Amino acid sequence: MQYVLALDQGTTSSRAIVFDRSGNLIAKAQQEFGQIFPRSGWVEHDAEEIWRSQRSVASQAMASMNLSGNDIAAIGVTNQRETTIVWDRLTGTPICNAIVWQDRRTADLCQALRETGYEELFRTKTGLVLDPYFSGTKVRWILDNVRGARKRAERGMLAFGTVDSWLLYKLTGAHVTDASNASRTLLYNIVDHAWDDELLAVLDIPATMLPEVHPSSAVLGSTSQFGSSIPVAGMAGDQQAALFGQACTRAGMAKNTYGTGCFLLMNTNGYPGLSDQKLLTTIAWGMGNQHSYALEGSVFIGGAVVQWLRDGLRIIESSGQVESLAAGVVDNGGVYFVPAFVGLGAPAWDPYARGTIVGLTRGSTSGHLARAALESIAHQSADVIEAMESDSGAALQELRVDGGAAINDLLMQFQADIVGVPVVRPKVRETTALGAAYLAGLAVNYWESTEEIAMLWQEERTFVPQMSSDETDMHRATWKRALERARAWAQ
């Protein structure tokens, strides 16, 4: 029997997961890698360490089931998006550390572009906002600040890619990306489906640096890194892959992934136009010549706030302890926590916001802080849902959830309470990797259709709203007061 291997390269760890034909998880391996913080608001990764960790976990996952390359029908790749890597075409060596999607160093450049009147141009062509989150201004920063980079780029010596491109290059030698990742760069026209010369000119980025754009479900090359030759046949940004893995293939279906950040996507199938609520219009995936679109709201600090409780304050020893600590108090004790460590994403888009804790008293405990931290994840997601409902003109019917923090029952119940719709957790919560596997499997006919994939999705638990409307309104109003106190702090 053959399987599909998914490489799931995330912000804090690399994972590899093997799935069978029924979408069941057969084997898994995970490895954390280093986080580099050179200055306040800067976040970097070692791109070579990303590759080493990803190759290692793939080998571990296969070895745990005694699988060889002949047992793998295809490999699918999914990745942290927007994280920017520039490498030398001749040597294959990165010219600097990867600049991570969370990094805020280009906030002033984005502000200058807005003041010059470019915001609407970028928004119209890319569906994105001018924010340091995206790759384009990171590439510009590298060209302007890494010694010799611009001259080498102008001579065609440098390649740019997001993490998907980097992994594909290391696996196959090809310099490619897919439509979902290209749509996150500020450089790709999501209506014309091409790199945009006008945007490249504004950011002064040579077109020779860019990868070829391919469908998300297609044979992109082959690799012999794990024994015999295996086709690499699927690729999508992590959040689009999770939407596909959750079988949200019909318009109006939505999922929220609770990872380092939180990312809520609603499938719109056809191009939905631009958001009136500062949400993103993004390509969900490409199949052949057809593209599906989604509205997206991005929360920069989701599960990362729990990591901060662990690594920064040291009030828990492991992330899994946060639920029991938070459950030790009956409520948040009036404490509200806005974890704007790297600014605020949708719908606020404030790169100058900073983390804020309000409502502390002598009676506040670590339990109240833990509860407020978990509730902050749900509140930020609720802000996105409110914006999404306003944009779409339709109320959300249910929210499918996945990601590491989705295992937290207290958080999922609070999420259901404050958004007022059922929150549905699937049996297979590794939906980001599963989506990449599905895209790869479809390309090699391991699975036949999206309808077959939808039939494989199974519910594990549904969280039904239990909170009164008065209590919900109180929580939401107080959260929004706290949010205002975090805004524009570092400006």
C-alpha cells in the first residue's frame, strides 16, 4: 500500500506526516528550530536549519513505519507564508537569515509607500494591505541592506522565495512557487495571475529573482532525498492548505487555524472583490487553469501567547499546562490581555501596537493571566469573524477549527460562546498537512476528486454556544476597550 507524505514547515517547528488513502494519520515527526530576535520587532530564521529540520523529520516519520521511497505516492509541501529567503543561484546559499512573517522592520517603508499614495495600487492588484507582514517589502529591505545584494540581484545571481520555494529548491533544484504563496508577496496580480511589473518597479525588485508560479495541485518535480524518486505534487501556503484539508471547498465555508498565529479563511470560490473591512483577498489554491479565492483575517499572535507564558514569564513549564491553570479560576477576574507583541493584524492592521495587560489588581493571579491569554486568542478571532460577516453580508453558520491550540477545550468553548456559532473540531486536527497531502494526491490520482476528499472529513466534537448574550456583549465591549489601549504604542 502506498501513502502520501506531507511536509509541514511552520514558524516554530518542522513536521512531517504520513497519511493513508482514508486521510488517517499513519506516522508523524516534529522538530523545533531556533528563533532569532536581533532587535525589537525583528524575527529571523536560519533557512539552512529550516531545511535540515524538515529533511530530518521526513526521514524520521518514514523510518517509524519502515517506509521507503517506493511506499510514498507523492509529497505535498505546506509552509509558513510570507517568510522571505534570498539565496545565491550558483551556490544555493542564503545571503542572510530568513526574515519571518512576524517581522516588523519594514513598517516605516510601508508607511512611506502609503503616504506616497501606493496603498490602493497594491490593494487592487494583490488583495493585500501595505503591511510589513508580506514578502515584498522584506525583499526590498534585503536588497537595500545586505552588502552587495542589489548588484548581484540586478545581474540575475539571486533567487527569492518563500519557504515553499526554498524547500522545493532543496528537494528538486527547481525555483518554483504556487499561486497561493505567490498571492502573499505583494508582487503577484491575483486577477491577471502573473507577477506584476508595476509593483516590482515600485519596490525596485528585479523580476529575475522571482520563482515560476505553478498550480497548487500539480507535479512540480521529483526528489530522491528519501530513497527512490518521489514526485513532489502539491504545494500551498499553510492556511490555504488547512482550508483544503478541512474540506471547505464550497463558498461560505470557513475554518480557523490556531497555530503561532490564528488565520481565519472563508472560501468564496470566485474572485470576491476587495474587502471593505480590511480583510485580505487571497488565492486559496490553483488547479489547472482554475483558481479558488478566499477572504482571510490574520491574527499575528495566537498560540504564541502561550509560548510567551512558558518561555517569557515561566508561569507554566509546557504549553499543555495552560488549560488547567486557566481552569483553576472561575473567570478572568477582569484581566484582559492584548498580545500585540508584533503589532496587530486584521482588521486593525497596526504595526505599532504593542502587548498590553489591563485590569490587574492585587487579587490577580497567574490563573487569571492564563485565562486572559487564552481569551485573547478567541477575541482576536471574533474580531475577524465580525469583519468577515460584514464583508460577505452573511452570518457564519459554523466554524471548523484546527491547529495545535484547537485541542484546548476551554478555548474552543469560549470561542463558540463569543461568536455565537458552533465550533466544530475534526477527528484529524493536522489539517494543514492533510490539505497538502490531498493536493499532492489529487495530482497523481491517489484521490480522484474534491468530492471524495469531502467525504473523508469527520467531526470529533462540536462546541455549542452556552454564554448569555449579555455576558458575551460585556466581554466583547471590554476587550475592545483594552484593544484601544494597545494601539499605536510604538509610533
